Amino acid sequence: MSGGIGRRYADLIVSHGRLVVVLVLLLTAVVAVGAVIGESEDGEIGQFETDSEETEALEEIDATYGTDEGVVAQLVVRDEGGDVLTRDSLLEGLSLQQEVREDEELNATLDDQGFVGLENIVATGAVFEDRAEEANGPPDTSEPTLEEGIEALESRSDEEVEELLADVLDPDSDAGGQQAGDGGTGQGGGDADPYEFLPTSYEPGDTDAESHITFLFQVDDSGPDEEPRDAYDAQVEIADRVDEGFDDAFLFGQGVTDEASSNAVGDSFAIITPVALVLVLGVLAITYRDVVDVLVGVFGIAVVMAWLAGIQGWLEIPSSQLLIAVPFLLIGLSIDYALHVVMRYREARAGELEETGTQTASDGGRGTEAKSRREPDGGVVGTRAGMTLGLSGVVLALGAATVSTGVGFLSNVVSPLPAIRDFAILSAGGILATFVAFAVLVPALKVEVDDVLENRFGRNRAKPPFGTGTSVVNRVLSRFVALARRAPVAVVFVAVLLAVGGAYGATGIDTEFNQADFLPEDAPEWAKSLPGPFAPDTYTISDDAAYLGENFAERGEGSRTQILIRGDVTDPDALAAMDGASSGIDGDSTIIVRPGGEAAIDGPPAVVRELAGENERVAAALEERDANGDGLPDEDVAGFYDVLFDADADRASEVLYRSDDGETYESARLLVSVQGDASAQTVADDTRDVAAAIEGGGPVTAVATGGPVTTAVVQDALLETLVQAFAITLVVILAFLTVLYWVRHRAPSLGAVTLAPVVAALAWLLGAMALLDLPFNSETAVITSLAIGLGVDYSIHVGERFIAEKEDRESLEEALAATITGTGGALLGSAATTAAGFGVLALALSPPLQRFGLVTGMSIIFAFVACLTVLPCLLVLRERLLARAG
């Protein structure tokens, strides 16, 4: 029955080739319109809802404490082994600030604070000294301008600047605390702690350091879900001026990292694209040995990509990192489908496919006998009869691979995460498009093209199939036949052993998500020696991020977590618990430790001590309530908090939230500075440890939240969903194959046999990732789905071909040889093409592209090896067991 269905389908496609081509192209145009009129926006990998206490706590903080709508960049000036706290170095920093302020476009992106750094504090101190000396009456305490600060430092010698610096950095001095805020053109500094701008290795009191940091605060004037493009562009411009004006300095911010990442991707493709094209076209040329067949295959891939873009547009699916694997999966499937169709066609025309009886396929209106009649072009059968016979033998395998792979990916629609559901729908739609392109359009198009070339131009279009005859490829594939015939048990045993080892190695694989892993790396020397447009730029952004994370308490996105404290926050034990948790941070934590050993945690204890040192009324109120001398109130905490709000409501409201009537204090929060280059999961764990310590020491609840924590929650939920999707996909495919083989061949065990190599290849892949220290996170988990998609496709082709050959051959060995040398040749061409094309991404400067290339290449190679070693051996063992059972 199945043979009849395949034959009737193939006859229909071939008999109406031109009509089929026109209809498919019209349908493609309709679908592709979606790419133009659809409103598909760019999305992020984490743009989906997760119900967790961390996200609820962050929403409460945003509603009660407000959010920081500014943009922050960091300017680091360094001289490793030297000293950057010199008169000339500080003046360089101030000159850069003045240059930026004088540029109207750049200055428009700065907020009221603008630049805030140690150079501002020192220069302001110099101005105040000069004013004190010149004043006859009360000294002028108005905020100095940048010009005044520069003049004050220029008028001093190196020794005088060092003396002033010693006063500012004296642990017992309050010189740094007398600065005024930046009114838009002034010095800045505010009430900043001078140590905040020095590396964590700095010893308090020293007047020299090998680096210091200056913060650049910008305005975020973007709308909801939009990037502050003006601020980011300004960062790039300022970064260029930093490179020109300093011997060793860098500006780090989201705009700079985005620019570097974008340029790195462009440089990567400038290097990789020619190599990939040469490799892919070279392998296709060797496999097809025909320009026309290569062009037809490339045209089919273009149709699939048009469908993919149209489906995404019609369904308004937002682009995200999760979808990066979809076009690569479809290109791999497209090449595979095309090779199977073309090689079966060639086998039919060469008389290498058996079919009993007289064929009734349309071949220009003539009936043909595939086994006996020789056409004038030297082939056994003509173009139409050859395509009918070849397509009828492979279309059911293509359909089974399409349904199993498509249904497997579509099973992910049960995920509670919208991003995963979008990935499932787009993958399934693209897989269907691949079937339409290569089981409908390409066969019809190829018949019409070959007919024209043979009948009008006299070109012989009968080509030998890849992997047959006495070629080197045939001899290599014959080795697989001998292996499966002579040692199937040994092969299966080794495969299982490797799979078990891979599964065990996967238990220790890194599952953390680190944003720093996405920053581009500098190109190797061979790449820099490439000529002109192929030579990449120099990228230090990854090293800069590492240096920043190791040496400074950063500002901005990803560098700060929060802890929301609920309950009786006015209980003295709660305040003591916050203080105790903050002081228990060691050097191994991702939480920043400032010079002097103090954790960079801003909360009620820090604000109490800060305002007590600045405000006499707060100091007096604290003295009345501090019974044990620890600098915190031990009684009437609520009354003391009232004094804090009276003294500085803005500062107090950053860490305490009181009701609108001012009667009760409902929550408190801690702002925790963390290493920006650390993994989100590690940062989340360290922040949770602090929250747990607070809960254990006071009558309150504490929830860790903030950017890195919610990122970790999102990534963990995403990874868990992807792993569950793997299991669901495998179960769905197994059920489908079992039913399929039962209906077609009354052999349900073939479903498990066909899927076994896919599971083995997946285990090998995970083990290889563990050996290569490649993380298994939401990014690579999506990519490893290629191992399932291509593996199932490869296995079905081998299994279907083996069953068909076993019915036509006299022995098991002949059926095995015909399967591996026939279908194996197409698989080899497909695997070599896709592995070469995507494997070269490992040469990219962008780590995500590198990982994509490595994981994709390995998944293709493992799937191919498993299908030509494990699957034939399992088929042989199954046949022998059935023979013994009678």
C-alpha cells in the first residue's frame, strides 16, 4: 500500500511539473509577503513571564522605591605597575570631561551628575583650598566649575597635588564629603566616598594606585522597551576619544559592548563567509558534480528561507537568540532532502533501483520499463520515469522525517514560556516548508530543467549517484558495511559505553549563564594578517570586562542586585541582622569588597552611619538610642528613621519605604554591588546567602532579586523547560515511529531501533561539550536540538532504505550494502556540507558564534556516525534475532 501511495504521489508531481512549480512559487510569494507586512519585533531571550518570588519582589521594589532610569558607563584609567593618581593623570581626566561638555551632542546625553570620579573630588578640594586662602569673610561654598578645577590643579606642583590627595584619601578625613553635586557643568562628586573610585586592592591612605574609575551618568530618554540609542552612540564616541587621549584607558558601557559585538559579528562573517561558501560549494560540487543540480538545491533553500521569514512575519514572532538555530536546522534539512531526492533520481536513471512490472509513469507521454529500456541519452530510463521511480522510493521517508521532526519540535508548544512556544511553532513551520520545497517543488523543477537540457540542447543529464561505483567514497562506505556485518555486537557495545560516558560527563557540565561569555574576543594573529577588508579590528572588550569585574564595584545593568526585606523592619534585631549579613562577606564571593574590607552593600545600616557622620541632629539622635556603641540604634528605631527622613528624605527613601501617611515602615532594601563578569547563577546564590543570613538573624523575610538574580531565574526556568522539551520530543518521535512502522511493516520495534542512534548521538554530544568545557545553558540547549532534528532525519532514511532493499535483495548482506552505499552516500554529502558550512563558525570572533559552530558541527558529525555505525548494526542484530525466533 505504501509503495502505491508513493508511486501515485510521484506520478502526480512529475506529470504536472510545470503546474506544480507555478503553484508552489505562487504559494511561496503569498507566504513571503508576511516578512514585509508582519510586525515582528526584536526580542530578548528572557522576554517571557516567570512566576517567582524574585520577580514579584522586583516588581514591588519598582512600585515602591522607583527605578533608576539613567544609563551608566565606566571610565577606567590604568597603568599596571605604575601610578595613575598623579597631577598629569588627574588633569587628563578633567580635560576629557571638559571636551565632552563642550560638545553639544555629547553633553545633551549627560544627566545632572555627568562625570563623577576621584579627579573631580581632588580638583574640588583644590578649589576650596584656594577660596579659603583668598576669602576675607565666609568662604564661597558654591559648586566649582570644571574650568576652576582644572586651573586649581594646574596651578599646583606634583608635590602639592599629592598632599591634597593624601588629605582626600585619609581614612580619618572628611575632605571627600564636602563636595557639591554636579549642576550640569560642575565638578561632580556629590557625597561620594573617594574609595569608591579606587580598585579593591587599594590600601586606604596610600596616595598611589595603578588604576581608578570614573562614572559617566547619562539620560535615558527612550520609550518603553526601547534602547537609549543617543546615550549608547555617545558612549561609542567618548570611547574613541578615550583611546586617543590616554595611554591605557577604556570606557565600558552597554553602548560600547553593543558596538563591539556588532562589529565582531561583521568581522567574523567577513572572514567566515568566503571560507564557508568555498567549503559548502566545494562539497556540493564534489557530491553533485553538476552545476545545475547545485543551483536547483540552492534555489530550494532560498524558497525555504522565504517561507521561514514569511511565517515569522505572519505570526508576528519576535526575533530572539532562541531562534538562531532554526534557519541552520532548515538549511541542514534542506541539503539532506535535496541530496536524497537527487541521488535517488540518479540511481533510478542508472538502473540501480529495482522495480517489478512495467512502469506507468509519464515520460513525455511514453510508458517506460525501468529495468530494460535504454533511452538515447545512455541512461536506463528517461527523466520523468527516473524521477517517478526515485521520488516514489524516497518521498515516504521524507514525509516520515518531516512529521517526526516537525511533531517533535511542535511538542514544545506545551511549554509555559512564550519564547519556547515561538521556537516550536517556527521550527515546525520551517520543517513543513522544507518538505514543500524539496519533495514538491525541486523534483518538479528538476524534471522540467533536465527535460529542456536533454531534449532541446542535447545535454546528457544522467549522472552517477554519489558513493557508487569504484570511487573512494564507495570504498569507505563499504567499510561500514563490513563493520556492521562482522562485529555488530562490538559496535553497539562501544556505542553504549560512549553514550554512558557522555551522559555521566553531562552531569558535571556547566549550566550557568554568564553575560560576559557573549563579549567578543580579540582575533588571532593569522586573522589580523589578512589583507584589507578581511582584517578584523582589535577587540579588548572581553579583557576590559574581566578587569573591571575583578577590580571595581561597577554601576549599571548587571552590576547590582537587591534584597527586599519585609516585616518589622523597625525591630533593632532586623537592623542588626542587615549589618551582620553585610559584614560577613569574604573575598571568594561575587559581592564586591571595597578597600578596607567593607562589603559594597548599601542599606539602612550604611545610610544610618553616613548621615550620622554628616548631620549633627542625626548623630545626636543616634547617640541617644545606641546602647552598645555599634553605630546603630537599639531602641525606638522607628523614631530614629523619622529623624533620617527629616534630615535627608531622598537618601533615606532609597533604602526604606514608609506608608504615605508616614506612620509605618513597610519594607527595607539592600543594594548589593556584584562582579559584572560573574555568572548570573553564582551572583544569585551569593545574594541569596546574604538574604538567608538576614532572615536567620531578625524577625523579617528577605528576598534576593535584581537584574542578575532575575536573569538567573529566567535562565534556570528556560533550561529546565528545554530539557523537558528534549524528553517530550523523544517520546513523541518514538511513539510516531512505532505507529508508523507498525502500520507500514508490522514491525513496531523498528521505531525504537531507529531512534536509538539519535539518543546515542545526543549523549556523545553532551559528553563532548563537557570535555570541551562548553556550557549547557539556554543558548546551547537550543542548538543541541539540531542533534535530534538531523539525527531523526538521517535514521529514518537509513531505516526506510534498508527495509526496501531487504524486500528486493536475496540476502541481508546485499540489502545492507545497498543501503549504506546508496543512502549513505547522500548522508555523507549532506553531513559534510552542513558540518563544513556551520563548523567554520568556530573561527568567529564572537563567542556565541564560536559555540554555535562547534556544537552544530559536532551534532551533525555524531548524528552521521551513529546512523552509519550504530543503526546498521542494530538492524543486523534485529534481523538475526528474528531469524532465530523463526
